[in-house]
Amino acid sequence: MTEQDPRKDTGDWATGDEPATGPQLSYLATLARETGATVPEDLTKAEASRLIDELRERSPRTDDA
């Protein structure tokens, strides 16, 4: 995250240790198909958010080039 990024660090989330949400898991499934990645089971919200960021960088759909 850059200084200009308003997002709160996932380590600071009050609910970061709760189970990942349905929308997070759905988006992860899409990104996993696009990138060939495997999504672990039992992710927390914070873990899912970090994995989404990682897979978005690898996804051809979100290529900013």
C-alpha cells in the first residue's frame, strides 16, 4: 500500500479474523480460474483480501498494461 492508498491494512481490521465473505470467495473462485491458482479453504476476511490482491496482479482481466 502506498501512502496515498486510503485502505486500512488488513492486519488492522477489527473483523479480519472472521471467515471470508461470500462475495470474496466468489471473486476468488473467478480469479483462481483465470490464473490457475488454488484457493485454500477456511480463509479469513483478511487472508481473502490479501489473496484477491495477489491474484488480481496475475489475472489477465485486470492487466493494466
